[in-house]
Amino acid sequence: MRTITKTIVGSFLRKEAKSSGNTSTNGKSLFLHGNEIARHTANGIEVTNAGWSSNTTKERLNALPGVVIHQKDYRWYLNGFPWDGSWKLV
């Protein structure tokens, strides 16, 4: 896991604002290239790939607790189930 991922995701989980390179958090949401890819809700953390099936998006999301994303035959799976990248509570 990259240092930037550990740093920013850690800040997101602590609900602190932080920015580094192409990733940032305002404490409520996690952003990659300005696209919201995770957010705190009353029910927990929700994730999306924001339409970007990139390795960087996958790495940032995989750093979150309760998130395991893998890819097989160009298809993404979230926690073992096919996932189209739309918002999902984890």
C-alpha cells in the first residue's frame, strides 16, 4: 500500500481534512482526482468508483475497512460480489 493511501485514508477515517497529490479528504468524503469515491453516512461508509475502474481507485478503496475489491476478466467485485461501481454501503 502506498504511503499516500495510508495517510489520506487514515485522515478520512479519523474525519480529518488532508490533501496529498491527487487524493484528498475533507473528513466527510474521500476524493481521487476531485471525484468523490467514499463518504461517511449515518449508516457507515459508502463507496463508489466514480466511473473510474483504475488501479489507483481500487487501491484507495481497498485501504478502507470492510472493502475488498478484486478484478477478474475486466469485471470488478466488491466483497466477493459483482459490482458496477455505483454507491454501496460497506
